[in-house]
Amino acid sequence: FFFVYPLFSLTPPSPRHGRLSVAGAMVDVSKWPLFSLLNHEELSTIRQACVFGIYANEAIYITHANERISSPYCGCCNLCADLSTVVPKKLDFLRGKKVVSLSYGSGPHVLLATEDGQLFVWGHNGYSQLGNGTANQGLSPVLVTSNLQNKKVKEVSCGSHHSMALTHDGEVFAWGYNNCGQVGSGNTANQPYPRRVTGSMQGKTTVSITCGQTSSMALIDNGEVYGWGYNGNGQLGIGNNGNQLQPCRLTTLQGLCISQIVCGYGHCLAQTDEGLLYAWGANTYGQLGTGNKSNQLNVNFLFPVYMWGQCRGQSIVAPHLTHFTSTDDVFACFATPSVMWRLTSMGLVRQSGNIDLPPEDAIGLLDLATSYCENRLKRLCQQIIKRGITVENAFTLLSAAIRYDAEDLEVFCFRFCVNHLTQVTQTGAFWQVDGGMLKEFISRASRCGAFKN
């Protein structure tokens, strides 16, 4: 179902921007004051919610029913004829469509992508961030087609006053405010229509995009990260604070396979496919988690490993910072005997629907979810498997994804295997699969350039 829910007739512009991902799990929305006007029955229908606005009085939420979207009044369009009502209103323009990505800017302006690849926009347009070639405010959602003909959009992201879209074929388009080069066009002229971002990203397949206030980032399918735009706080992670008018690769992440990136107002976080977290950029409020408030021009590894206690015959009475990135490494080097234990088989399923399982056990649950067409449970299982993938189990999980027709999970596992090809091919799981699948994997990997002459 589609709703619009006006809370106040006057809404100050939000100084922030953000994005709603429709893949993750949702927290209890009743903790937000603006949802107190909904009864328990209405709250129970909400699957995900995105709260924004300077007073947190604006929100966009998605219901469980057919995974359709609902939206409180966002202060940037005339979707509600009667602004005095506090009853959610259905957004008929989205009837029959499934939303896959949504983002908002500071104006605010809103970008929304549907499952069939259409891109809808509305809201503030002072810098042509709606991509329609004008600076007129968008009072109603409109479909963006300029330079996107025959393109299907799968992800959107908004900066303060600029916009980005990622297509199914891995191309990135940007438009809007460009005072710092955040559109990636090589100059600082505002871009009134969607323009493909190329430069050093030419010929590369992008899998994810994210925007800061006046900066932009893109994640490539091989784990590389590129950034462009404003860099006064070091949010591009390139070791200096000079603005970049075109995409620039973060060489400090070389050797790491990044699986997810996200931008805050002036800082960035990146996660590797092995679960390691890195941060850089503005740190005025300690948002980087480095223990101080100094901006970071270079990428920093978060959550360092400390050791203390009895070690090689000595007693370390205070935690000592190490260069290790996991406790396994510490025990392997300093424990006597050199062993490490970890709980590997424990799961808990509550009535709430939260699932805590090791990835190998989640395969069995994925089988059941597939058999009984439980799509929500199937998505949860895929998330568990993604979080728990390692070199040792990667090929087993890839086999399961193929077996249960989990396309998104299959792509994720395949990329992990290719990015760690040498290690994966040395595992027992790799050589235990049937010959047909092995041949298909080798063929796909070769087409991706995994094997060099």
C-alpha cells in the first residue's frame, strides 16, 4: 500500500540527507514520536521506515503488504490535499509498483527507484537535482527519462543538492549541484540532466553508490572504491583534502575487497567481504570511532585488537594495542598452546522473526523457505549467509545459492569466490562439487578476467 502522512503544514528544510535500503531488518518504529499517532495495528504493518527532517517530523515507510511504500508528508510536494489531516494517505502513483531504493536530500528532494527500473523524483529543485532540466520545484512525483532511455535504475542516492542513480548494467549517472565536482563531470558547472560518470571508472561495473553532502562514492564489482567531489574533511580517503572533479580510486584500500560503502554528512565507512570496518573523513563529533576528534585524510581500520594477561611468561597488566586485525591472530602467535576456540553451532529463532544461525545451518532454513515460498524468511537467510561467508565455506554457499535459485546471493558468493580465487580453490568444498558446476564456475570466472595469460 502507498500512503502519504502529513504531520505538520510547515516543515523546515533538513540539513541532512540519507537513504532507505529495502533489504535490511527494521527496528521498532514505535520508539519514534511521530509514529505515536498510529495505532498498534497500523504499526504492525510497517516493514521499514526512514525518519528525517530537522525535527524528525518527516518519514517514509514501507508496509509488509506486497512490500509497497507509504510516506508521511515530506514537506516538499503537494501529495496531500488536506495538510491538517494526520491520517496516512495512499500514494496512487506507485500503485502496482515495488520500491527497491529510495533516498532524500537536504532540500529536501526525493529519488525513488522501482523494481521495473523506473526512477521517480520530486521536491526541491533549485539546482536541477530532479534531473528534468529546470529549477522548478517538483510538486508531484515525475518519471525521469532524460539520458536514461532503455536504462533500468536499481539504486539511488542523494547528496545535499545532487543526485546519483545506478543502473542494472553497472553504469552510474549523476546530476544537480556541482560546486565541488560531486557530479564527476570534470568541471563545476551544475548538471541539469542525468549524466553518466566515466573518467577512471570507464569500462568498470559499479555495484553500489552513496553520497555525502557534496561528495560521491562508487563501489566496483572487484571491490575497488572510487570517490569524487568535496574533500575538505578528507572524506574521499585519498590522503589529502583537495576536491576531485572526476572519480579517483582510493588506493589506500588496495588489496582489500570492499563489499559495502556508506557516506555520512562528511565521513565514510567501508566494510570488507571479511567483515573488517574502515573509516575516514570528518570526525568533529567522534563519528569515526578513532578515540579522538581529528579528521582523517586516510582510511583507518576500526576496532583495533588489544591483548593482556599472561603472555610468553610475562604478565601484561594493562591492555596492549597490537597490529593484529583479529583475536585469532593473537592466539595463534602468543597463546600456549597455540589454539583458539569459537562457538560454531548455536542458533536461536524467536517469535519476533529474528534469526541467529551460522551460515551453514541457514542453508537448511533457506531450503524450507524456498519450498514454502516464504520470501521474507528467504531474504533473512540470505543476509545471514552473506554475513558469514568465508574462504572455507564460500563455494558451499555458492552451491546452495544456485540450488535454491537465490540470484542475489549467488552473485554475492560468486564475486567473493572470484576475489579470493586462490584460497577458495585450495579448500575441500571446491573439489567436492559436481563436475558440471565446477566447469560452469571456471567458465564464468574466466569471462570476468579471473585468469590471466
